[in-house]
Amino acid sequence: LKHAVVTTEYLIDRERHIDIVIELGQRFIPIEVKIYAGEQESQCYDYYTFARSKDKHAKVVYLTLSGYFPSKYSKESGGECVPDEDIVCISFKDDIKRWCEKCKQISNLQMQSILSQYIDTIECSTDSTDKERLTMIAKDLSTSAEKLKAGKSIADSVKTAQIMVMRV
């Protein structure tokens, strides 16, 4: 690992920057970090294509608060698509938090303090109302009139149930 090169905002063309890239020998690991940010058209596809030109075994690491999978909007371009097995989804909530906790066990006191603060930040960010989950549900509901109608029925039922609970 002494020879690993880590680059942030790795430029692949004039419009695209991969959030984090780890290069180690022939390995090229692109990491896309999504925290309350929307997906860009063909983003994962572009990163994957570029990474594969550098490393024929490259996969895209997709890091989000809760570990969700990128949408077709990001994975596809012109009928081509990144194979699901070539996208590795990881989360701050589980993977990064667990890694930080392990790092704390072997760190000095000052670093333990910093890691504790980072873990607290992860917990606050992932335990609040899960904006990513709500966004994913909204995207799914917007794919058809039938789904939207079903979602509205559920929302209306929840309102009715709240009124019934308040009356008891």
C-alpha cells in the first residue's frame, strides 16, 4: 500500500471528475461519493468505461449514506450498461462506520478522538430522515401514473389513520 496513489477530483474529461481514485500498480479503483447529490446522466457508465481502459478488471465503487445502487440513468449510455456485478455499493452507515471503528482500535488518542467525531457525524447523517430512501421512493412512484396513484392512496390512508389515532 506504500505505493498507492489516491487522487480526489480525478479528471477524465473536461466535464467529468471522479470523486476519488485509488491507483495501485495495474489497479484503478474509481469511487463515486453520493451524499445528498443527484445522479448525473451516464455518470457511472463514463467512470466505468474510463476505468476499464486503465484496468480490465476495474469496478466502480458507489459510496452513499445507506449503500443504495445507482439508477439506470447513471449506469447506461446509448444502450450500453455497466454490469451490476461491476458496481460495488458501500455505505457510510455500515461500511465506513465499521472501518472507522476498527481504525480507532489501533490509533493513538488524538486520532481516536477524530475518528469518534467522524463516527458521530456518520450516525447523525444516516439516522435522520433518510433523504436518499425518500428520493428513491419518489423516483419509483414517478415512473407511472398507476404507481403515483397507489402512493397517493397510501399517503391519504396515513392521514386518515393519524386522525383515527388522535380521536382514541
